[in-house]
Amino acid sequence: MDVHGGRQGRLDAQGRGRQARDAPWPAADQGRGRSRHLVTAEQGTDRAADVRWALLTGGVKGVGKKYSQDRWAARATADGRAVVLTVADGHGSAAHFRSDLGARWAVEEFTACAEAFAHEAVRVGADAAGWPELRAEARLLPQAVGHRWHRRARFHDSSAPARGASPAQRAAAHRRARARGTPDLAAYGSTLLGAVLTEHTLMCWQLGDGDIVLVDDGGVPHTPLSSGPDMGDETDSLCEPEPWRKTRTHWQPITGGPPPAVLLSTDGLSKSFADHQGFLDFATGVRERAAGQGVAAVQGQLADWLARAAKYSGDDTTLVGAFGARYDTSDASGGHEPHE
């Protein structure tokens, strides 16, 4: 598959560091080179189950970057009846010089909270009477993740003050902290995208840039949490005082047919295309390849596709995905641990 479908990508050899948008309120080594992973999971056998999952993961560092600021995880949980996906993109600019840690914590804390949520989603299952309460829990999950992330960032900052920061960076951090009346955690800034997929429900969350694409059984792509045009060098961030207030949530019951293919990616992927349609064409192509050739075949080519995208965007580039039963899931496994 031609990653860019004949379209002219945008190349920035140095990449772009993201700046956290000002807030209105007072596992294994990852990202150092290419990474390829294929994991699959089959639903438990203690009750009838129709869906098997195949998971796709990969990431490459941006051109000219010392190491990647992206982190990700994809795993099956609840005896294989649910899938948890997440990606995080540390901002990477000078003001966010510890954002690789922030991205790692984002993935770890989201995964912990999402796994508990996934078990509840599996318990509720197809019982529509339980969906309103489940949806309410989904809306509360970003606050739990945000509190846990902030707790870790504050502890790290107090235990290991940013001695590596320049005097100007330290002065700016002190000014921001005084203005907000809260600890300044900009050094750790990161975006966060996540999803929980079961046989009967799909929940997605997004804070900051990146993309969540759902490709239905007819090959039609949807971006339920798209915020519109690229925000440039600014993005919403976990380092803000109350990041859950800016987290967007999507809830979707699955009442007929197979679940959609779910793809989460950091913005390094979509930035590599000349326009948004080119990116959607790529996502649709991934789903079509998975359906026609099997997920293992897609996994074998993914690192090369992402490397080409990273060359165009200049940014770290990560993609994780989950595919339903009609795809090749011959080599069962329990999941892919969070990458640090």
C-alpha cells in the first residue's frame, strides 16, 4: 500500500515541538527506533462469544530526533472480551523537556483505569438498561486519569527538581505556577487518546491532538472526536490544572454487525498527508488490508509505512488498532504491555 496514495506529504525534517495550550482554569523501551508488535486475543469461553480481536501496534521516532516522545499500549482484558487502546504524545519542545515521562505515565494511568472500566462494560454487555450508568462512568474516567497523572508528576517534580532546565525555563515555570496557584507541570506535558472496545460498546477519549478513526464494515471512516483543523503548535495537555474538562468523549453502542475497526494515532501520522482525506484513505486502506490479507500481514508492513510517514511529518509517528472477528487472529496472545 502506498502510504500517501500519490499525495504530496508535508516534510519538516526537524519536526515540531508542541506547546501546551494555556488552560482557562487556575513497560519495555519504546520510541528509540522502529517497533513491531502483533497481539491477538480470543474472548473467554465461559459464555457465548462472537468476537475475536486482533491488535496492531507500531511506532517510529521522528527524523532527526534523539528519541521518541510517543508512548502506546494495546491489550486484551476481561478474559479477552474487551480491548484497551491508548497513545500519548509528549510535547517535546524545550518547555516540555520531561514530556517522555508524561507520555509514559499517561499510558500507564489510562490503561489502569480503562481496564477496570472494561470489566464493567463486559459485565453490562448488551443490557441496554445498564448503558446510561456505564456512559456516566465513561465521562468520569478522564478525571480519574488526570488526578493519577498529576499525582505522579508532582511527586517526580518534588523528588527530582528540574536542575537540567535553563534559568529562563525555571523562571517561566515559577511565573506560571504563581499565576495559576498550582504546581507547574509543563515539563511533563502530553496528549492522551484512548479507547475501550467490547462486543457491545465502544468508548473513546481524546485530550489534545492526534486521531481516532473508526472504519465500519462497509469501509467508511469516521472521526468522532475530531476538533477540526490542526491547531498548529498548541494543544490541550495533561499538564493543565484540570485536563479532564477538555477531554472529549465518544460513546457508541454496537447493536448489529461487527464492531468497527478502531485506529488511534499520534499526530505525526496525519501530519504526513497533504490533506485530511489522504489520511482517511490510509486508515481505510489499513482496514481493507487487514480484512483481505490478515492483520499479521499488515503488522509486517506497518513499521515501514510509519517510517515513511515520519519522514514526511518529521514527527514521532505511532499507530495502534483493534480489529474484529473477520480478521486473521491465528496466534493468540494476552496483549501488549504499555511502552515506556
